[in-house]
Amino acid sequence: MKQLLLATALTVSAYATAQAQQVIFGAGYANFSDNASEDQALFSLEYHHKPFHQATRFSVGWGTALSLHENGDFHIGLGVVGLYALNERWFVEGSVMPGYFNPSIDLNDLGGDFQIRSLLGLGYALDNGNSVSLAITHKSNASTNDDNPGVNAVLLRYHLGF
């Protein structure tokens, strides 16, 4: 089942890349709240569709994200992405993506399969139309289960624009 979900996520991401406004590659470190859990490296792949709402400095659109931890834990989510332009180069990004989390080991269990990934990032637009950002994320089940330890991460990200 785990392999099927991962293959599906990668297929959807590859298809989305062909029509995407942005594909975002990230690498960082995940810190689980439960001291018995295994903190580890984290890699992410995101797709942000063209915004469905745009104002002068603010835009909102749909996105999907796949997070893969060094030991095989993964989360796949779908949700909303907001972007606020601070000026011509600097921007703040936020997103909320509910989805499925699969721990590869029991120590990294977050209290259930349903987990919500929230993200807050600060980015800089490059001359070539792409961007770089530094983001923090948090995954938890929002107390929908009795156990809700959560995991936080910091990511360095590269936004490839299409």
C-alpha cells in the first residue's frame, strides 16, 4: 500500500509539472516533538497551480506537497497556498495541506494517518524568474486523535517557475 501511494504521488507530481506554475524542491531537517522519535533529513516536492485569486500583492491557489523523510516516513497533502509580495523580489508564503502521513517506524507515529501540514516561508525572486525560500513546516492531526505529538521542519527550497 505504501509503495502504491508513493508511486501515485510521484506520477501526479510528474503530470502536474508539465502544466505547473511552480514546482518546488526542498531539503531540510525534521524535528519530531516526541523525544523518542527519530529526527532526520527531509526532502520535499511541491506543485503550485496558477492562482485562482489575485490582488495587487496577494494571491491564492491550489497546491500539493510530498514530504519524504530520510527513513521512509512520508506525507502527501493537498490544499491552499497563499503568497504575499513584500516588494518586487521578497515574498511571504503560507500553505495548509491536509493529507496522509505514513510513519516508517512506530516511534515516528503522529497519532493517526490524517495529518495537516502548515508552512510559513520567506522567499526571494531571482532574475531568471525562479525563486529561493526558507520555510518552516508543522505537521499534526490538529487534535483529531487522542495522540498529537507533531513534527516541525525547516527547509531550504528552490521554486522552478513555468
